[in-house]
Amino acid sequence: MNKFLVAFTLIITAVASTVTISHINTTASTTERKLPIYSVETQEKKIAITFDAAWSAEDTDELLAILKKHNAKATVYAVGDWVDKSPDAVKRFYESGHEIGNHSDSHPSFSNISREEIRQEIVNCNEKIKAITGKAPKTVRAPSGDYDNKSIEITESLDMKMIQWDVDSLDWKLLSVEEMYSRVTSKVQNGSIILFHNGVENTPEALDKILTKLEKDGYEFVTVSELIYWDSYELDHAGRQTKINKN
């Protein structure tokens, strides 16, 4: 794939990889600002590798081989349009033990569409994924990471959790392998959720190197659904999820 075409496409569609909570919270409002889950507070050395899938499936074999090499389970946040074009990739990721998450049906900006449109984006994507895997996703990632209160409320009404990330590889910027390696390994901590994309130059090579390092550091790679708490939790100002002890 032409790297300049990839760069242009990803920069346009993945703007929120640089969006931060502090930026989102600058809007003056008396309404409590809702947050998705960015990471998890845990004493266990567990982290979640995630891929946003919207453009290509050409590196599916390579990614699956790397994940298998490191005994890593990942979560693939699939756009419905990508599912339509790459059903075999969805099936292969799922049958290899990886989780398929919901990344909307057509990748619109959730903050710019209505509640009903958000609901349909999530439901339509769920139906496409379930038709292939037999299982509907449990988690949603907002397109470009662009969420607001209404999109989180709709997600919760569907008994799903909205997921962000606390470590961004910035692979969509076509960083070098060394740049991604340094960026990710310097930021990872227990309970981190790491963002990658499939179909992007340098991501497979960087992923292999990153997982080699983190594996040596004692980390276990689990799916998002295995990492997060599903009930009795609270989120701090950074979207870090903490379990509430009811005893």
C-alpha cells in the first residue's frame, strides 16, 4: 500500500488519536461529563492490545502470527464497512481467540450525529459481526475516539461499555518501528489499553518488538473484555477504572 495514501487516509479519519481528556473537558457545562474506560487499575500485570480496523486486511496473516508467537489475545475494533469487505479477516481473528469489538458501522463522528443515528451505527455493526462470529460485541470504541455524553449513554443502554486507550502507538502517523517501540514501552503500565491499527506500514514489525519487550517484563496480553471490570467500579478523571470493594 502506498504509504502516502495511507498517511493521508489515516490522518483524516483518526484525528482523535491526539485527543486528550483534558481537551474534551474544557467545554463549560453544568452537566456531568461522562467518560469511557481508558485503562484499568490493577495489581496484575495484564494489558490489552487493540487494533482499530477500517482500511485494509492485507496484514491479517502477519498480525495473527505475531500474536500467536507471543501468546497474546487482542481486541479488534471493526468498522461495519470493513466487516463487509473483510469477513474472512473477522472470522480468522475471532477463531484464533481474539475479541471483535464494535467501531461503528460507517465511522461517523458520534458527537455530530443524533442519538438514534448513534444507536443504529452500533446496532448495525453488532449485527454484521454477530452474523460472522455468532457473538455480538460487548464493547464499543467511538470512531476517531470522538465521544460525548449521548454516545456513552446510548452505549450503556445497549449493555455495552465504551472503550478508549491510555497508550497510543501513533502508528497511523507512519512512525518508525523504533519510534513506536519507544513510545509504547515507555508508557505501558498494569491495566493499559494500547491502540494500534491494522493495515498500516511498520505496525507488524513494531508490534513484534513491543510484545517481545513487554513479555520479558512479565505482562500478560488479554482482551479488553477480560481486562475491564463489568460492575462495581468507578472512573477517575483520567478514565481509569477502579474496582469498588463492597465488603
